[in-house]
Amino acid sequence: MSLEKYVDYLVSFLKDYARPFNGYILGVSGGLDSAVVAKIAKKAVGHKLFCLVIDIESDPKDISDARVYLEEEKIPFACVDLSKTYQELVKTYEAQTKQNLTELSKSNVKVRLRMVTLYALGQSMNKLVLGTDNLSENYTGYFTKWGDGAFDIHTLIHLTKREVKEVARILGVPHHFIIKRPSAGLFKDQDDEKELGVTYEHLDNFLLGQDIPLASKERIAYLHRVSKHKRVPIPQPKPYIRKSDEK
């Protein structure tokens, strides 16, 4: 199947899945993946797509990119600034538990606050939450459990980062999103590839069965192994057999 036909399928899939609901809600970050999902969802449900631009100590350029994009696409949206909320929440955690949160933990608080916001409004508006994680991020676990990894539709799960860029070109997403450095935008100068320890080029090639350097293979295998808990169902003990169940 060509990517053009797959995009048509995604549009049809989202349109059909939304029928019992009032469309979708989506967090738009100013990055490529959410811009692509916004385009697909708009084609699927039109004005029933509602977007949020959530600022939590975010890069002003990302917030501006997201706002301008949504305005140009004529997609309904609202901006929510949770920077002070986040800061007060961290202070409360640390003051009342006498424990200092790690920098990684604080970053994940930001992501989970985004999730809480999307679901609070999504439920109130009877809209499903759209996810933006792609295959490359999912395979390596490069997402926050119960943060950006929490949603109702795993829209881009079968597309590598490279394929998402190609879909963006097909859909006419502005070029600067396609060439923009991938970043979760959780702190200044955050860079996805530096955090992953492997380039998206090597990661995508690996997922497509192509040869890559051994060091990159080992790094990808490690990331996949340690992030397994993010992708599998919540572990359960064996069922409790009540006396009334025994025969």
C-alpha cells in the first residue's frame, strides 16, 4: 500500500471510530507528529476536532508554531498555560513528602499534566484523545507512561519517523515542521536523538530491516528491552479461585 492510500485509510478509520463521540481532542506541540495528526483528524471529522496548545515552561517558538499552524488550518483550539500550576505542584510534592523530585520525574510531571488536561476537556466535550507517538518512539519507549503514552487512538503507531515526514509532505504540512529538530520541548535545548543515544535515521533503518552500525543496534535493543513495561498490558496475578468457583 502506498503512503497516500494509507493516509486515506487513516482518515476513514478516524472518521468511523469517532461516530459515537463528538470527534477528537488533540494536543499540538509545535512539532511534526502532532501537526500531521491534526491534518489527518481534520480531514476525518472537520470542525469536530478541537486542539489544545499546552504551555508548561515551553519554548515560546514551539507555542508560536503551534498557534500559527492551527490558525492557518482554521482548526478550533485553545491555549492553556500550566507553568505556574506545574511549579506549585512540584513545590507541594516536595514540601509535603520531604522528597526532592529528580529532573526526569519533574519532566514527566509536565507530560502527565498535559494528559490530565486533554482528558478533562475531552471527557467534558465527549471527544476522544488522539495520540501522536510514532513507531520509532513506541519501539524504543521514547514516551512518558501515562503521559503522551496515554490516549484513545494510537494514530501513527505503524509509521516510522521518516514515514511521518513523508506523510507531512503528502498532506502539505509546512516545510519547517518537517526539518525542525525533534524535541519533546520539556527543557531548554532538549534533543530527541541526544536523549535516545541513536539517530532517527539508524532507528528507522533498523525497523525497516536495513543494516546499521553495531553500536546503534545494541542501543536500540537496550531501549526496547528496558521500555517493555510501557508497551505490555498491566501485569496481573493469577485469578483468585473462590470456593464457590470450585467444582
